[in-house]
Amino acid sequence: MAAFLRENSWPGKIEIYDARLSGNITKFSNGDIVFGDLDEVIEQRIIDSAPDIIAISNMFSWQISNAFRMAKIAKKSCSNAIVVIGGPHASSFPEETLKESGIDYVVMGEGEERFYEFLMAINNKEVAIQGVLGKIEDKKLLKPNKKVPISFIKKLDDLPLPAYDMVDVDRYMKLQSNGFSPRPYEWGKRSFTLLTSRGCPHQCVFCSIQATMGYKWRHHSPDNVQKHINLIVEKYGCDFIHFEDDNFTHDPERYDEIINTLIKRKKKIRWDTPNGIRGDTWTLERVKKTKESGCQYLTVAIESGVQNVIDKVVKKRLDLKQVSKLMNYCRRVNLRLNAFYVIGLPGETKEDILKTLDYALTSYKKYNVTPCINLAKALPGTELYENTVNNHLYEGELKFKPNEIITNEFDPQWIAQQYNKFQRNLKIIKIVKFLFSPNFYMLRVVYEKFRVILALNTNYNSAPRKNKKLGTA
Ligand code: B12
Ligand code: SF4
């Protein structure tokens, strides 16, 4: 968004503040832990900047209460400033979000063009903007809009590359090397996240991507991706890329082109797909090239070991036979493969869940496909959320956390038991595998885990709890 404002000669001054960047960890006497700056520091930072507009980004619904707290702090520190919020949660619940004190406007969906239009509208005192919901009725200024269908950026290549120069890249790298990274097991020394496309035409019941990125898959051209990679490699020393697209392989030919440019690089860049890829569209040749281009591992989103659950419960439109082929190809090419599964969805029977866990363990034993089991989470903007709320499939308050769903078949306690049993069995198989064929990869995973635990335990400040419970930031 900052890059977009700058490229379009927005006349204001932009400052980016990431309250986590200090890396301070404060453990309060009541057990709460805060990573990053404490409220007092944030407040002072805002006062020092004296902004006219404060734009808050919130990525995860389960952390939305922290974003609301930030909005209150923002208003308190700078009462004349206009406070705007965006991100996946606000995009799914714009009207509810707007009711929170401290928030003046909600920007739904992608923010680059819309935030620019919004700022220009404020300058020019224009009327309503599609996708912006406002509380302030300042005469002719933006009208409070009802929930409007929002548009998405048509050509991603029209966006400028991110404004890396406006953040302290080295500081992020330093935190990463101390074990604080969004992807805990970093294989590179300077890892960057890249999205080469946005959106996904599939409609898996639990996935909330359409709220911010839409059903239409939009992409950067391979040339643009190469330009982006050149920038982060040449200027910022990137040596590892996490491709975090929602659906990286949606257009296999475009994927091939990106891979080919990676193959041609003189100095190879290592990369992975930690956000998950689809299990179709793979050929042996494509997997070979993927490995050749520097890929360290793929993560495939299988979701269930039961085809009927994939078709009727998850609604993923994925054929397990295609997934088996991918497993086979990866084994032949010796490319590591991880897999995402999800259990605890309404419509699953206990038997389905046990079959999925069994499928996950068997795939690990047979093909070395490392499983990652997710417990269903009813995220705003999803069919799963509607179903969970409309049929009241939970107890108390929904917190957008894993394993809150109750059906006639199972409850969170049963799911947790199966999950724990699965993890124990997995651990045993991992140890046996390691004893029979010790390898560097497994040692590295253990080392990385140890590093994260060590980092968390050596960096604590402690403080008496002053306010009421804050939760983590
Ligand atoms: C990378 C990523 C991660 C990384 C984040 C690393 C980091 N700190 O950067 C990690 C690995 C930590 C992660 C973890 C999880 N993630 Co994640 N993640 C993503 C992913 C793939 C990309 C994020 C991104 O960079 N997007 C690109 C930018 C351009 O998009 P954006 O952030 O949404 O911002 C745009 C708009 O939202 C808007 N906007 C945002 N803020 C603001 C503010 C203002 C003022 C304005 C005007 C506009 C605006 O404009 C931006 C530009 O267009 C997204 C999916 C996606 N495609 O976005 C999921 C996503 C954010 N993750 C999601 C989830 C569910 C999770 C997990 C809970 C998964 C799990 N099972 O554990 C965990 C939670 C971890 C935690 N710590 O709590 C969901 C969140 C949904 C929700 N409502 O909560 C998403 C949307 C994926 C999905 N398919 O539903 N994730
Ligand atoms: S889970 Fe993956 S395939 Fe399904 S809608 Fe989300 S991004 Fe698309």
C-alpha cells in the first residue's frame, strides 16, 4: 500500500510502524506474554509521529481484539487523527468492525488502490467509495456505505513492487536469525515471502481467502516475478523464498515459466510452498523441474483421506488419485513433501476422521509425506462459519480458534484426544525412521525447534500486570 501511494504521488508522508519489530518479549506476572512493543511505547510512537491518518492492519481474526485495542490507543494518543482498519477480518465483518470505538473507517478487500482512493477522497471531499465503510459523516465526505460488493485489482503487474526500502529489512532478518520468523523452520539466512498471485476459484468450506482476495485468480507475470526476485536478491541479499500464494499452480504453464527462470539463475535460490499447493496439475516432469529449480519441499493441501469428505464436506474438487501420483513423483525425484489435513468439520463422521489420520500416517510411512493436522477453525466469511453459527455448533463464544466445533458425531474433547494420539504415534514413527536412516533434515528440524524454544526463553523481560488481561500482541 505504501509503495502504491508513493508511486501514485500521493502528497502525504508515509511512515510504517511494526510494533513487533523491537522483538521485546514481556512476560507479565499473570502469565500473559506480549511480543513487541507494549501499549505505552505504541502510544508514545503515535504521539511522536502526530499523524493525520492511522491505518491499522490485522491479519488474523483470532487477534482482532488486539487490533481493536490498538484503535483505541490510536484515538487516545491522537484524537484528531482518522483511524482506518483493513485486513481479512474487517473485510468479512465491516459493519461490526465499524461499531468498535476508535475506528472511523473500514476498508474492505485489497487495500492498494482503495486506500489511495480513500485518501484522495478525504483530500478532495468526495462522496462514497466502493468498499469503504465510514462512521464519520463529515458533510460531503465519504458516506457510510452499506456492505457493497467489492472489486479486485485486475492486473497485479500494475502494482509497484513492495516498498522494502521503507522498512528495516535487516532488522527483520536479525529477528529471523534469532528464531523469530513467521515460518519457524527457516532454511535460509535471509528468507523472504512472495505472493505471485492472489485469489482462488475453489470454494473449500473453511477457506476465507475470497473475503480479501476474491474468487478470481489473478497473477503476476513470470517477468514481473523475476523482477521482484532480482530486487530482493540483489538489493536485500535474499537466499530463500517462501511462495505463499493461495493457489500457486493454478495456471501450470505460468508455474513452469517461473520455475524455468529459477532454473536459469546462476546462483540458485532455495524455496518452498509453506502455505500449501493443490494436489492436481502435477506431472513427473514438473516435479523434476521443481526440484531442479531449488525447491526444498512442497506442501500439498489434501485435507482428508476420504474422497467423499473431500467432495461433500470440504468441497475441494480434488481427486485423491492425483494426490497419490504427486506422492509417487516426489518420492521418485527425492523431493520432500508435506501435507495439510483438517479434521473436525461438520459432516465428518468419527470413522472419516480416523480414516484421515490413518491415511496421514500411512502416507508418512510409505511415501515420507510429513503430515500437518489442522483442527477445523470457523473463520469469518466462510461456509463453515455460516454453518457453525447458524446451527450453533459451539459452546460459549466463538473465538476463531482451532477445535471449537461440536456436532452430533464429535466434540472438541474427542478431537483433541485423537489429535494427541496421532501426534504420539507420529513421533514414534519419526524416531524409528531416524534410527533406521538418520538424515540431516531431521536433525535440522530438531535444531530449529530447539532454537525457537531457546529464543523464547532467553528474551523475556518481566513486568507486573497493570491492565486487565491483554492476550498476546
Ligand atoms: C503469509 C501468511 C501467513 C504467515 C504470516 C507471516 C507474516 N507475518 O507476514 C504465517 C505463517 C504466520 C501465517 C499463519 C497463519 N495463518 Co496465514 N496467511 C498468510 C497469507 C498466505 C499471506 C499473507 C499476505 O502477505 N498477504 C498479502 C497481502 C497483500 O494481503 P493482506 O495481508 O490481506 O493485505 C491486503 C488487504 O487485506 C488489505 N489490508 C490489510 N490491512 C489493511 C489495513 C488498511 C488500513 C487497509 C486500508 C487495507 C488493508 O490491503 C492489503 C493489500 O491488498 C494469507 C492469505 C493471503 N493471500 O493473504 C493467510 C491468512 C492471512 N492466514 C490465515 C490463517 C487462518 C492463518 C493461521 C490461523 C493458520 C493456522 N491454521 O494456523 C495461522 C495463524 C498464525 C498466527 N500467528 O496466529 C487466514 C486468516 C483468516 C482470518 N480471518 O483469520 C488467511 C487470510 C488465509 C486464508 N486462506 O483464509 N499466515
Ligand atoms: S483452501 Fe486452497 S483450494 Fe481451497 S479455496 Fe482456499 S486457496 Fe483455494
